[in-house]
Amino acid sequence: MSMGFIAAPLIVFMVVVAPLWLILHYRGKRHASQGLSSEDQEKLQSLVVRAEQMQTRIVTLEKILDAEAPQWRHKQ
């Protein structure tokens, strides 16, 4: 009796769960190895442009602060 109790879930696992798990696992690995999609590349490029704009603004703000409050960097 106990052998059947253990065998049925084990068979279900081996026939249904394990193959599905392996398929999904390796499909995910293959997708990750393909690199960024074109949509992801566009988003990344957009973020790069925004980061460069923010850097320019930060430099400008630092120049203004240096001119108007020279000791602002040393305040804590």
C-alpha cells in the first residue's frame, strides 16, 4: 500500500512536472543568452540620453552654485 502511495505522485511528477520544468528552464536560459530585444535596446538608449541630459544639468547647477555660494561643497 505504501509503495502505491509514493509511486503515483512520483509518476505524475516525472511525466508532467519535470518535463515542463526543464522546458521552461532551458527556454528561459536561451532567451537570456540572446541578448536585449530591439524594444529593450531602444529603452536603454533612451535612458542613456536622459542620463547624459541630467549630467549636463548637474554640471550647470554646480557651476551656478560655485559662482553664487563657493563653499556649498564643504557644507555638511
